[in-house]
Amino acid sequence: MPSIILWKSILEIAFIWILIYFLIRFLQGTRAVQVLMGLILLMIVFNVAKILELSTINWVLTKLFAVGVLAFLILFQPELRRGLARIGQNTIFNPFLKKGGTVDELVEACQRMSKMKRGALIAIEREAGLRNYIESGIPIDAKVSSELLMTIFANNTPTHDGAIVIEGDRISSAGSLFPLSQNPELPRALGTRHRAAIGLTEETDAVCVVVSEETGAISVSVYGKLTRDLDEEGLRRVLKSLFRPEERGKVFLDYVLERFRFTSFGKRGGETKS
């Protein structure tokens, strides 16, 4: 009998832990994260007031919690809908990697823009959400295609100098703004697009692809580390290695370890050549 109670306790703790983990993942990269932090703070205050028998504060917080859940569902309905849609996606047959999928379309567009010396900056979301950066641009919500990518970065268009964000196999936004890296050890020859790519990947686990407007060179930035002068096959190989389905479970852990071990681009030893 004690062993059954022990197993039930272990299962309950594991279930609650998994539920909290997926809730954080669900809200990651959205405005709802700040609200969640506020709710946690209110819960702490509520428990302190209960222990100290502060009846007035306890009554006020009880009423706030009663309407807070409903307000949360109404205010963040778009984020919740997008999150549920992402949970329902089939992750076994990853559309990002299948033949003719996102990688192939992305590689084709970058190769064509490289030959035309058309500048481009493309961020691909992994585990860390990019919702704040998506909201800084123009909403698109369209399936990734080489033609659309080239159109977005066409000269004399409003979105030419901005960046696009890709979630799964869809373009979420165009003309988005990324933070520029403040690392003083970066080569002065690097332009704004490269610095923005490095800046974003210093703060998130996203993958950024850059096409230089001056030279047409294709580069990829991951964890603030820049790999330059990639050819068509090199770019395809790098992207596929970063988005293998069997590697997706390790991505977030790798990101945390990278951020824990390294605090800047300079401490990683600078850029690498392909």
C-alpha cells in the first residue's frame, strides 16, 4: 500500500511539472509571459496575506483572481489560439525539412538573391519564441516560398531593410526589427544586417540567415556565432543539421548551456569561416 501511494505522488508531481513546463513553453515569446509573472507575484502576495491573516488584502486578491482568469483568456486569445495550433502541428513529419519544404525554398531564395546582390535578413524560430520581434514588423502569415521571400526583399519596398521571421513553415512577419549586437570585438566590415543577426542570436536560440547587399555572400548566425561565405549546399547542410527532428528536444537545453557558458560573441572566439 505505501508503494502505491508513493507512485501516485510521483505521478502527480511529474504531471504538475510537465504541465508547468509546457505552460511556460506555450507562453514563451508572447506578451502573456509578463502577465504570467504578474499572476505569480500576486499568488505569492495572496499566500503571505493568508498566513498573516490580512483579511482585507485577502478579500481584494480573491476578487481579482476571480475575474483575472477570464480577462487573461479574452486579452490573450490570439496568442492562445496560435499556441494551440502549434501544439496540434505534426512534428514527426517536419514540413521544414521535407523535400520542397521550407529549407529548399529558403536556400533557393538566398541563392538567387546572392547572385543579384539583394540584401536579406531571415530569422527562423526554434524553441525560444520571437513574438516580440514579430510584433515589431508587418504581419504576413503566409507559407514560405522563394518567390515571396524575394518579393519581400525587393529593392525600393518598405520591407527591404527589415527582417522576416519564420515560424515552422510560415512567414509570420516582414520588416521586423532586431537588436544590434553591441560586441566591440566584431569586425568593422560587418554591416547592419549581420550585426542584427548576431544581436538576435545572442539573445535567443533562433537561426538567422543573412545575404549581403554588398558582396552577395550568404552567412548564418547561431548563438551569436557567424558562419560566412556559404554556398548553396553549405547553407542547406547547415539548416538541415539545425532542424533535424531528433535534435529538437535538445535545442532548448543547448541554448541554456550556451547562455550559461558564454556571455558574448567575443568569448566564443569570434566568427568561423565555412
